Amino acid sequence: MASSETAAATDQRARGLASFLRSQMRNIAPFLTLIFLSAFFAFASPSFATIDNLGNILTQVSVTGIIAVGLTFVILCAEIDLSIASIANVTGIAVAYFTLQESYVNIANIPLPGAVAIILSILLCAALGLVNALGLTVIGIPSFIMTLAMMQIAAGISALLVRGQIAYKVPSLISTLGSGSIGGIPWIVIVAAIMLLGGHLVLTYTRFGRYVYMVGGNREAAEYSGLNVKLILGAVMIISAVCSGIGGMLGVAHFGSAQQNEFDTYLLDSIAAVVVGGTSLFGGRGGIGNTIVGLFVLGVLNNGLDHVNIDSFLKILIRGLILLAALVINVYAQRLREKAAE
């Protein structure tokens, strides 16, 4: 009798553990991937596992991290923003456009004081985010289509401002935050850390953060509870645009120039960071912690592949395969969640 009860209890605990592991697959898989990649590259290249290289990885993912903060809010609401890279680009170009350039720069720009240039650039990206928000919530255009259109609009504004030329100067504050350092730590890493922490605190400890999860988890229930869903959706689109704009301004300072198509790769990188980290594309699950893990997975992967001198084209393929694996896990986790709810 006692033996059968013990066996039943053991079986129940095993089922409970299996159920827990399945429910946490989105969170566990990215962390295990990070550990595996770190161990592999540390073994494959002695120069990988060093403090200096850790600093390189942090710097390399900083711009992506800043942009990914706002995108996390959007994806948690079960929406998408395809305009983040274009908005980052146009904002970086705008802050350079409003800064006095050297005489050899052939751009008919409008030089303004540094503070004014920064404020106008932030207002520009916020305005573009507002257009996204209005298209989504007032007109009813799906976020995929609305932000796809905004991608082209922002790219067009970028082209009009620089007309194929390259600008180099940005306000001193942006230059310091984008390319300077303090105590050996790049300012851009500090800014990214502050924004990631701020995003985490907002999502975890504020009423607005709870509303974001409610909208993403069950939009109909959120509406029935009296929540202004359209206001939340509009807010996250503006947050995404502003984060992209900040990343764009600091990115231009970090790269040393402002030009068209400079941030094109950051669209996939930012989406991959959020999704690979385990935030659900279906909304309501995940957060900034997941995005941080995703950033490190991509950072370790890109940096490690450089250390082992792998073919650059193969690197793109590997990144795509990892993103595909993350999407499969996302879909599978959603099916398990729906099955458990039945």
C-alpha cells in the first residue's frame, strides 16, 4: 500500500516537472542556447572568453538593445513594428541634418543648436510613431501593413534629407553618448542598460505594464474589463518609435556617419532579439528579461563566428536558422498554452 502511494506520488511529481518544463520552454531554450554557444566559442577560440571581448559584445548589441526595448512592448501586445530600422535611420539622419557640417559635406542642411536638433529629432520619431498609432487604432490598418508603409515613408524622408550624401557631425551630447566612454565603459552600453532596466521596471511594476500584458494576453477580456485597448496599442507604437529614434541617434554617433540604409540590418536583429529571447509573438508572454537573453544569444553568435573565421554568408544562414528555431518554439509553446486552457 505504502509502496503504491509512493509510486503514485513520484509519478505525479514527474508529470508536474514535465508540465513545468513544457510551459517554460520559451524561457529555458534561449538560456540553454546562450550557455551552449558561449561554451562552444570559448573552446573554439581562446580570444573569445576574455573581459575585453565581453565589452565588445556589449557594445555590439547596444544599439539593437535600445531599439528592442520599444519593440518588446509592441510584440507583448501581439502586434509588430516593421518600421523600427527606418525610423532609427531617419532620426539619426535628422539629428545630423540639424547640425552644422564640415564644408566638404554637400548637404543643404539647417544648422541649429545641439539641444534643439536633439529635441526636433525626437519629436520627428515620435510623430512617425503617432502616425503608426493612428493608422492602427483609428483607421484600423493591421500593424504589419501600417508599419510596412511607414518603413517606406521614413526611408523616403531619409533620402530627401541627405540625397545620397553622408553627414558626419552630430551634437556633442549625442557624440559623447554614442562614441564616448566613462571609466572604460562605453556610454552607449550604459544608455542601453538604463533603457532596458527602465523598460523592465515599467512592464513589471506599473499599471501600464500590466495593461500591456492584458492586451497581449486576451484583448477581448481587456476590452470587457473597461481597458482602453486602443490607447495602449497607440502608446506602445509611439514608445517603439521613440526607442528606435534614440537608438538611431546614438548609432549614427557610434558609426561616425549618417547615411541612407545604415540601419537596414537592425530590423531583423531587433525582432530576432525579442523572439529568440522567448517573448511570444502571440502576445502576453515574455518581457525585457527575455529580450536581454536574446540580445546575448545574437551577440555571442555574431561575435563568436567572427572569432572562428567562419564564412560571412554562412553566418547569415546560421542566424536565420536560429531565428527559425525560436519561431518554432514560439508556436509550439502557444499550442501547449491553448491545450492547457481547454
